[in-house]
Amino acid sequence: MRKFSLLIPLCFISKMIVAANITLASVNIDGYAIQTQPLYCVVKSPQSTITSFKINFSVDGGTAITQSITGVNIEYLAYYRFALSSPAVFSSTGVHNITVWTSDPNNLNDTNKSDDTLKKTVVVLTFAPFKVIPLETFVGEWCGYCPDGDYKAQLDEDSFPGHVVTIAYHSTDPYAINESYNLAEFYNVVGYPTGMIDRFEYAWQSGPVLNRVDWFHATDERLQYTVPADIVLSGATVDTVTKHYSVKVTTNFYGAASGTYALRLIITEDSIISQGQKNYYNDGSIDPNSPFVGLGDPIVNYAHNNVARLAVAAPSSTIPLVIPSSGGSYSYTFSGTLGSDWNWKRLNYVGMLWNDTGYPDNSFVINCGALNIATAAYEVNESAFELSVAPNPVNDDAAITFSASENMNVGMKLFDAMGICRRTFFSQTFASGGHQLFWNGKDDAQNNLPAGIYFLVLSDGDHFITKKVFKN
């Protein structure tokens, strides 16, 4: 009697142990890059635990660069985020191609090569604009989990200084505005507190609305992308009597682009004191380490920050559908009247460049910027003195020159894009005439300030002048 029945299961088992599967979910190139572009990838294990794999990339069909990733433990259906040790180097600006792919999961053959590769056509820029992300949260006084959402938003801002601007959209409470409901409907918001990072849909998430536990790594991932444009706010004024405001929002494109671009202005207010913020963390049963344990339920005198007060859009014709390869600057001056019950000293201008496709899964923010109105409005009166910074942009050291029209007591401070004072230079009496000091690019603690946009403010208490400073 011939015995061969074991041959089939043995062959089957052999195939099972010599193969694995890994998916390349995303790479941090979404149409734009710089000539030496750091790469950041997200992979997924769709079949079984992955402990090692290779990541490869090739620019314009050239020699492949391979990096082995070992010592990981990517469980079934889990995602793993990592930065490559070698950047992608493009030979010039303009249009190029890059292919990124995974291979050799667990040093075995990949059972499904169709999900291994991402091919990107990119516009390579000469300059990487400073990236600022809007963290748009959906909250309400009635929501007992929302204090933790506010706390997580502040942690996100603190973790990425100067790169995150929180906009809190309240729903069904005294601070709700139409934009709160419009966004909630457009993006299908069903839970509170939730939020969007750049209104961007990540490979590991269905839709752009994220649970608060995902805000940190979503922000970290999004900041790895190169964007084609920045946002600059200037010419800010506010009349403290009539409450009339005005601010110019400019976007500067640094290469070719195409899309349905929209400029928006959102005005937010800080330190709105509530008498009734619901607090599920009061008794410590949810999280005994929560900062809201023992504060009461509801919390009396709870301070709401970043509350969206107004959202307006520039005309659709402000930015063309196609931006030439040379780039371009496009501006719109927003003006109107602040709410009578708003404290103008606690208001912030947030300018936003949005690619509005009309569909929630690919309508995302390209960049944004923010200014505190109290510091921005210092530009109203510049007659008392003059102020200049050279060189500007600042690399290491800069000469700050100012002149006073008469003997006066003046103070000089440096604010970041969030309106936070990073350096106090002096507060003293100066004689009329010209004066100069040198700045080493550091904050009050003598730490190097990160690259970005800053605002130098010179004031004598009655007159104010600001100078925008770009730090490399």
C-alpha cells in the first residue's frame, strides 16, 4: 500500500513558515519635498507579528537605498511609525519621482507584494515653510470628558512649541458658533471631545476626526510632511472703543501647486470663565492621576481657552486654482466688529490655508499661523520710535536698532507665533536718539530658540511698534 498522504500537509506547512506580510501604509511625502528630504514611514502588520523588515527607496529610478529595521514587535493589525536614517536626496528643484517599498518581513518572503509599495510624484522646493498645525477640538460644557480634552490639547501644544494652534469649537453651550455645527456635520463628528490635526486623514484612521489619545502621534507624523506654502498675519489693528478689527492674512507659495485653496480667519478667545463645566474626573474613579480630581462636578470658575468666536472665509477668487512653478503671494485683509462681550486682550487671530475639495476625506489644512490680538495690535501706532533688525532672517546673532523721539521709559520683548513672551530684553529709560543691542537668538534661559516667526515688541506704555523676525 502506497503511503503519500503526508506529502500535502508537509508542503502546506513548509509554505506557511517561509512567508510573512507587511504593509507600507504611508510615507511623509504628499506632493512636496525639499532637496534633502527626511523620510518618515508608517507600516502595518496585516497577518502576524513582525519583528524585522527592510525599508527601501529609490529617487527617479536610481539606485535603491535599503535600511534594515530590527528589534521591533508589530503585532497583528498594529501600526509602527519610524524615521529612516537616510534622507531622500533630489538632484534639483522641480518635479521628481520617489518609490518607497517594504520587503523581507521577518527575513521571509512577503505573501502580498501589492501593498508593499508607494510611488510619489513630488514638487521639490528650495525652501521648507515653517509648519503650524491647527488642532481643532470639539468640546462642550456639558461634556464631562472635555476637561481632559482641553488638557490633552495643551500637552500637544507644549510638546511641539510653536507648531500647534488649538481652536476649540463648542457645541450646545453658550460659546457655540455656526462653524462648530458646520464642521461637525461636514466631518461627521459623533464624539466629544474629539479633534482634527490639520483636518488630515491618516492611513491608520478612517476620516480626519481623532480620539484625543491619538493627537500626539498624529501631530508628530503630520509635522514630518513638507508643505508648499506658509501663512503670515500682519497689519493687525483693533479699535478698543468701537471693537473694529482688521488683519491681513498672506499665504506665500514656494513652488507649483494646484487645488481649491481657501484663506480663512478664525478668532479665538482665552480665559473665558465658566460656572458649569461638567467633570467626570472629580471622584478619581476614571483616572486617579487626572489634574481634575477633586475640582468638583461641575467645575466652578473653569477657564475655557482657545474658544472659537468667529470664523470667516476670504473670497474664493483670492487664490488661483493653479500656482506657477515660481510660486506666488496671495493676501486678503479681514475686517469686522468683535463681539461686545469679548475681551479683546485675550483674543487670537488664526489664519488658515485650506485645500477645500468639498469632500471630508481629502479637504485638509496646508498651513496656519496665529497672533495674539493684544500684541498684534501694537502695530497701530508707530510714531514714537523706529525699530529694525539686521540680518533678518536671523541665523545666530542680530543687531537690534531703535530710536526714540524723546527721553522715555521703554520695554522690549520677543514673542513667538503663539503670543508667548520668549525673551525680555529690557525695561528702562533711554535718551532720545538711536540705540543698538545685539541678540544671540536665545530665550531668557539662554536656550536657542527654534526656527520660526517671532515678533519683537517695543513699547513705552502708550505707543507700540512690532517688527516681524524670521529665525533660521
